[in-house]
Amino acid sequence: METFLPRYFAILDQYSQDKLQQGSLLVPILASSEEMVRNVDPALTNRDVFWQHFTQQTGLDRVYLEKGFDQFYQTEFRNLESITEKWPAAVELVRTSFAKRLQVVIATNPMFPRTAVEARLEWAGVPLSDFPYDLITSYENMHAVKPHLTYYQEILDIVGCRPENALMVGDDWQRDIEPAATLGLFTFWIQLSGTNPPDASLPTAYGSLEGLLARLQSSWLQRLAVPT
């Protein structure tokens, strides 16, 4: 994300100036994104929060701009694939999860439209066309973002799963591991090169994506479900 987000905001800002003829919208976009981070109102989707705040700030027409941004995600956004990288273990990890008849949720921070999330799944080699995910979180269907506990609880409610029967996998300690563990989910922290867990006792396990794949291919999940 340290590489992806700056480039993303740069091309989005350029698009708003060149194609939408609105000048730079980066400041209100960032401010409205922060409003999504603060929101936990169950009556408002993240999309509603973003656009309500954005139009209040700018006085611009929501219908016109939302249509323009939808076009952005269908076109210029796709050029960001060149700065992403496939992890071969990710494809096998998802394939193994479905082979084991697990419910699989793409619990990405729901601050992007569904179109953008689906594009990222394609770039990762795990597209929706190949895998029938139980849920893909996006700004259209969620009412909070990470690290709010309500985000994780909403996922559990949608798929009908109790916390003690769920495993959250993520590389972001504060947004993925801490809130999920607080809610009672099992957690696996993806340990990127050169990093160590801030608290090794918090996650259920941690290591590489390949290490997680090996665990799923064994009886690790079954052992987690057995009370000791």
C-alpha cells in the first residue's frame, strides 16, 4: 500500500482534472475518506458517508461525479496493475480454502468501490470469476471500516459465523490482527520480510503466506476448533 496508494491518488486526481474538468479534488476526497474511517452509523453505508460528506464539502453534483468515478475504475484504475505483484501462494491458498469447503471472505478495508476490489482480485490471480467468495467487502455493502469492531461483526453476521469459528488473515497489525483478536477470532499475521510481531502472544499464529498455506493443507484448522 505504501507504493500503491500514492500512485492511486495521483492518477485519480489527474483524472478529475483532465476528464471531469473539476480541478483538483484530492483534498475533499481525502477528507471524505477520513469521514468513512470515523463512521459507525449502521444506517449508512461507507459509500453514503463518503458522498454525503463530499457533496457537502464541494457543492458538486453527486450523480455526475459518481458516474465519472465509476468510469475511472473501469479505465485508468486498471493501469495500476503494473505496480502490483502476484504472490503464487495466494492462489493456492484460496484454492485450498475452497477445497476444504471453508467460507471465504475478502475482508479488504471497504473504502473502495466493488469494481476496484474486483480488479485487485484479478491482479492477484484470484478473480471472482474463478472463486465464489461468500462475501467481498466494499464501500457499497459495509457500514464501517477497519479497525472498528463493528466492521468485523458485520462480516460475521452476514455470513452467519461465530467469532470462534473464524480466522482473520492479514498483514496489518492494527487494522487486521488487533480488532479481530479482540472480537474473539483466530488470527494469522502475514509476517512481511524484516518485521516482527509487536506482541507475539496476540495472534494465533504468524509467518509467511507459504507457511499459512502449509498449515491449511494440514489439520491445523481442525486442531484450532478442538477445545483444550
